[in-house]
Amino acid sequence: MAIMASAATLMTVACSTTPATPTDLSKANIIPKPVSITPTGGSFILTNRTDIYVKGESPEILRIGQYLADRLNPSTGFGLEVKTTAKDLVRGKILLALTENDPALGDEGYELVINEKSVTLTASKPAGLFYGVQTIRQLLPAKVELATAQEGPWELATGTIRDYPSYGYRGAMRDVARHFFGVEDIKIFIDQMAAYKMNTLHLHLSDDQGWRIEIKSWPNLTAHAGKSEVGGGEGGFYTQEQYSEIVRYAQERFITVIPEIDMPGHTNAALASYPELNADGKARELYTGTDVGFSSLATKKEITYKFIGDVVRELSAMTPGPWFHIGGDESHSTKLEDYIPFVNRVQDTVAAYGKKVLGWDDIASATLIPNSAVQYWAKAENALKGVEQGAKVLFSPSKYAYIDMQYDSTSIFGLHWAAYIEVDEAYNWDPESLVPGIKKENIIGIEAPLWAETIAARAEAEYLLFPRLPGYAEIGWTPKELRSWDEYKVRLANHGERMKAMDISFYPSARVDWVK
Ligand code: TNX
């Protein structure tokens, strides 16, 4: 009897849960900031009966529903299930549905309607539903990200969010050549990118210090140069199966992988593996330092183009995305008169294997073929040269977007050749207003490259990536009229606990008043 009574008391407490605080959707700390939020002042409470419904039977939408359930179940302990329905609204539940009636949402936008009775997420395309799911995660308390069961209440403020990105390319680059990062580290990073609605992962797979992707027709690349890295560590490489696994994992999170094979410079690893790729026919020693600009493929030898053809063919076959990155930066030991025909020829090779060319802004000195794009990192004049040739520009200006730059002189990892970039400086710029002559229509988006000379472990990478990465995600997603550091820093401050719950080792910048 006594046991019954206490169970009944518990029931009453659980059922009478009212919001602890008045809820205002417009005060939600969502990063990137949504395009529009219309609050209605109430709340929806997630319970163990909320279940996730998916309209229709599409396996892709079911998978997104399951992804949401997998995010919510460990911390809520609810064991929410994913079910299908033919309805447009399900009382007491979360519903994910594709719609043909809202073209304004575009390929990646979504509408989220929350009232006291239901949560309804609609989008034109699956990617939009995926991004709406990220918003739902961020509307819940930070502890939703923890891996073990937590106390509720699990409350969502009511209202409507309509949201879609400014730029179609919202990326980050991981340099796995200077120090190798394995499949598990990259998967964790992919999950972190997805949480902030980023959609492109550029992998810098080769450089002077190491070769990281198995090429079956040139096996010594990984057998030899897969085993070196900066500082003399053991290195590593992805087998083709592992690379495909990364691509698949990313694809499930609506992230496109872009492989980069840097050339004709930054190629010592290849030059050490195959003597015939050197102009003098002699293999180079493996290199574990951090200098740049000393290596070059033999641009005048036919074998070089056979090599590049094989690499582009094998790598393109494993890469569903539209881009192949040919590097092209800092080829200081290749004469310009050799560099230009080299880049011209390699562009044709990439096109022959069905990919579009991306290259560092240096490639604009060559004749760009239609659909090639330049990644602006160093010289505005190069970016402009690209635009004059009809190319689009990807913005990674090193002074603002190089996420390997130190925050300040006390930073334990990172470099500072371009700048010190504190969290506010990383956020406070806009691609459209950076280079006179380059307009929004010329820009495909932004990317934050993480060069890895100074970092060798996940936590070290995260120290540089966070908390700057969410800011880059917002620059890529949120219209510039809606962005200001003073407002953003409050939302970011509220993401401190969330990043901790996500097990992210971020740098607790003093410019942010972190909310505990
Ligand atoms: C310049 S950015 C490089 C990289 C270095 C980086 C370090 C670019 C295209 N080239 O090789 O890793 O600086 O910040």
C-alpha cells in the first residue's frame, strides 16, 4: 500500500509538469541563427509517448527520423520509436514530412511548427528535414546531448521557424596529411559539422609529409609515404574501403566529401614513393618538417600525367560529390611557365573523370575551364582573376577563416603567419563585402581549413575548431543582415554547456561570457 501511494505521488508530479520558465522561441540559442522565428509563447513537452512519425514510407526520411530518435533516446531515456503515417499532423507527436507546396524553402530549408500539441517539421528535400532536426536538438536543453539518461522536463518553446541557408557550400577542411587522423576522428568531426548545418568536408589527402589514400595502381604511395608525418610519428592512411566508409557516413549526414590531391607542389610524399615522378628521376627522402614550397612533380614528364590520371580516376570513382580539389598552392619550385600548362592539363583530366575542379586561388593564373572554382585563401587578385574567367569563388581568407590560426599569443596550438584570430574576429566578416569586385553571385560559399602542422590528436584539433567553427557555420547559413557579434556571442555563450555535453574540447575564449 505504501509503495502504491508513493508511485501515485510520483505520477502526479510527472503529469503536472509545467514549464519551469516561460518559453520564448525567439530567445532560443540556435546556431546558425534561423532566417525567421515567430514565437507563440507556449511549450511542447516531450514525453515517453511523443514518438516520431514520418509521412510516407521513404527509407531516407525514415532514416532521418531514426537519426532524431537516436539523438533523443540516450539522454531522455524515452525509447521513442519511429513510425510511418499518411497524415499531415499527428497530435502529441513529432512529425517529419516532405512537402511540394513550399518551394521557397529550397533544397536545404525547412519549416518547423511547434504548438502545445505537436511538432511538425516540413521541407522540400530530405536535407531540409535533417537541418530541421538539428534545430530541434538545439531547442532542447544542452543535456539532451549527453550519452546517459537525464532528468527532464524536455520542453520546446512554441512558434514557427522558417529557415534556409545563404550559401550552398558551408565547409571545413581537415588536413590529414601533416598529421594523420583516423576514420573515427573524422566521423566525430562529421557529426560536429552536421550539428551546425555544415554540408561540405574537404579532405586534404596528400602533402609533402604524407600520402593518406590508398591508390591501387600506385601502391607505394601509402606503403611508403603513408607511414610518415610531421614530427616523425607513425602516420597512417585510409584504405579505399575506409575512405568509402567516411564518404557514406558523411552522405547520411548530408555532407559532401571533396578529396584534395595537392599538386604540382606539396608532393614530396609522392616524390619519395616513386623516383620516376621526379624531374631528375631520383626518389626524395620522406619529409617530417613543416616547410612549404620545395617540392614539385616533374611537369614535363608524361609519367606524371599517367600518375595523375590514375589517382584522379580511382579517387573520383569513390567520390559521389561533384568536386575534385587539385590543390595548386605554393608551387614555388615550379616555374610559372611550367605551372600554367600543368594546371590546364590536370583540369581536363578531372573533367574527363566527371568532376569539377576546385583549386587554391593560385590556379587562377592558368586558363580555367568552365565550372572550375577557386578557393580564395591568400590573394584577392587571384580570386578576381578567377571571377574574370567566369569561375566561382570559395571563401577561405586566411586572415579570417584559417582555423589553424592561433587565437592569441598564448594559444597552445596553431600558427599565426596570417593573423591571430579570436572568436569575434572569426565571426565578424562577410564574404560579400571582403573583396571589392566579388559579389554574392560569384561566391559559392565559405570554408574553414584546419591545417595540421601543430595538431596530432582529436582534442588538439577541437581546441582550434571550437568555438570558431559554429561562427563559420553561421556566416555560411545566416543572411548577413541578421548577424551581429553582440547578439551572436550570447547564443554562443549558451552553447558552452552544449559543446561540453557533446564531448567537444573547446577553447573557452575570454571574449565570451560562458553560461554555466
Ligand atoms: C599555407 S593554405 C598552406 C598550407 C599550410 C598553411 C598553414 C595553403 C593553400 N597552403 O600548406 O599548411 O598555410 O597555415
